Amino acid sequence: MRTRPTTHSFDANGVRLVVHDWGGAGAPVLLAHPTGFHGLVWEPVARRLVAAGRRVWSFDFRGHGDSDAPESDYSWHGFGDDALAVTGHLGLRGDPSLVACGHSKGGAALILGEQKAAGTFGRIWAYEPIILPSMEPLPPRDDFLARAARKRRDAWESTDEAFAAYASKPPLDVMTPQSLRAYVEYGLRDRGDGVLELKCRPEVEALVYTMGPNHGAFARLAEVASDVLVVCGETTRSVDHALGAQIADRLPRGRLEVLAGLGHFGPQQDPDACVASILRFAS
């Protein structure tokens, strides 16, 4: 097992959320993970940020990692609420030195949180935030991502078996060994009979994907006064440069950065490049 950060939980309006404290000193950084992942998948990024002189936390969204998985429709506004709750719990709300970093759903959640509670996040680093270009909230969509999530294998004999399977094929084969180890070792739990299962249950992941188009953040981007860096991978098939530019252009203080050679899993594919981008933005 990997050495883990200090972890604690707290109650956020009836939902128990788990926070990971990576330590460090200096200006704070908060890391928000994508759908189906968890807060410890940020390990390579978090440790590099600590080494660079930052105070770092990550957390598990509802339905992910060791946070509660409530019975709900998993509207993405709930993930925005989680980001706000964690920020308030850590005493970081409105801290001008805070850089809040979100990947995919995590980036969208930070934007949604800022739209709900203006002034929470002075700076947001958003790697391919899932914000679709529509002026109206789109209906929930049971698309290929949701269908694929329901079919995911979720029972393993060991973490080594899971690691080897994920490392052998897309999409997770692009992750560094350290990132993938963190994903596997914290992302599985013993279901009680010695078999390991995914902490983010396939049905929860599918609901999250289904609700992704429905949050309506794009139409309200002009309300976000935060300094926002929208980051896209050069080779991505998710939030490409054109969509990233649309998002950045609608933000009053938004701009776009494209990282060479990276896809949608950039923070797990090249943590050095992403940490360099975060530190440039923070300075």
C-alpha cells in the first residue's frame, strides 16, 4: 500500500465528505477530481505541489472514494455544493491566495460553486471542465459514457490484477504507474468476502454521466469573476481547443492554455506539465 496523506471526514448538510491533507506550507491549493475517480488520484500532482512550497488538500466528491453515496439523481450542482462545503470547512473560502484546481467534472464543480457563492474561488485552474456550449440546461443524457459505466468490471481478486487490467488498455493506460496505483489502491474496497469492488459504484458513475449535460453552467459563465485558466490537452477528444476557447471567452477573466501531447487524463498522464501550469497560473 502507498503512503497516504492524513484523511478526515466531516458532515456537509447530511453528506459525509472525506478530505485528504497532503501537508506542505505556503499558499493553499485544493484539488477536485473527475467522475469515477477520487481525491487520492491526485497523489503525483499533490506531492509535486508540496515540494514546490504549496499547502495542498484534495477530497472525495459524494459517491466517490470514501465519501457518502446518497440516494439522489447526482445533479452536478451537488458536486458544486461539495466543493463549497470543503472550502468552507478548511477555512479557505475567499482566500485570495487559494488556487482551486479541478479536472473534468471537478473543474465544472468549481465553476458551479463559484456561480452559487461568488467570491469563493479567486483563481480556478480547470483542466477540461465538462461545460457544454448551450444557453439552456440540456436534458439528462444516457449516452455511451453512462452505458459503458454500467458495464464496467467492478470485481477484482487483487489490486495487482486491477492494475494490470487498467494498464493494458484505454483509457487508463495513459496514466503514470504512480497515478494508476493511487487510483486502484484507494479506489477499491473489500466487499466482505475478499473480493475487491469499485468504491464508485457503476450505477453511481452512470448517473453522474447522465446528469452531466444538465447543469447549465455555460449560460452563466459571465457571472464568474474568478481568474480562470481553462486547460486542454492537445490530443483530447473530450473538451477540445475550440470548446475550451468558447468557455474561456465567456469568462470575464478567462484564458486558455493547451498542453502539448496530452489527452483528457492530463493530470494523471503528465503531472509535471500540469504542476508547471498550476504554478505559472498561481504566480
